[in-house]
Amino acid sequence: MDAVTEVYGVEYLPVHDGRGRPTSESAFVPRQDLKYVQVVKERDEHGNLKKVVTRIVYGDPVEVRASLAISGSRGISTSSVERQNLSVRNYGRRFVRRTIRFSKDGKYFKWYMEVLQAWFNFTKANRSLRARNSYGSFTHRTLTMAQGLAC
């Protein structure tokens, strides 16, 4: 079992076929709507990038490409995920052990991450998502405003 299936999958109890001892452990299967892709960067002996290989791990390839088109992505890449991780590291001081805000308790860390995600998606304006308004100036938008989920 992999971590993606365990976290984003559906739990079920396998049916016993009558042979041997019945299992009491549940198993996980990926959800039908799960779309998960992988990017592997191959490097040479000097650490220079040779090529980037992408593959669809879970999900229908047609649905994955449709989701990428809706999101504005040209293809499978790690740039948006790496940008999100950088923002979380910059704004999330609870990751840094030598600060007073470091989370030892996972419960508080989870709450903090939920607030950080809400702030990042609903409140923080993203300069690259700005749109020109009727006056010729720019209107700054958040991620959810750009996707039409908020106004």
C-alpha cells in the first residue's frame, strides 16, 4: 500500500473467500475521482538535468488533461507545487524548530495549516493573477477569484 492510497483512498474490509484465517485489517483503494501524476527528473553523473519523465499514476488520462487545461497549465510540471511549498515555508514559521511558533503538537499544526491554506487561497492577492479593469489599471485577485469561486 502506498501513502497516496492510504491518505486519499477509500477504506474497505476485504471479503473472506473461505480459505485460511479471515483478515481483520482493512485495505485502501484509490477513489474513482483521484487524479495523481508523477514527475521524475533524470540527472547525469554531474547532477545536470537530462530529461523529465511524467506519468499518470491514478486517474483517467483524458480527465487529467482536462483538469490541467481548466487550471491553465500547459502540461504536467512541478512548478506550481514547488511555488506553493516555497510560500508555505516562507509564511509557515511553525516548521522552523528554533522559533517560538514551532508546533510540537500535531493538532495545532494541522489547524495552523488549515488557516494558512485558507489565507493563501482566499485572502492573499497574487500579482501574477491580476486582471486589467475597465479603467486601464489592474484589479488584484486571489487564487479563488481567478478560478471564479469567489468574487
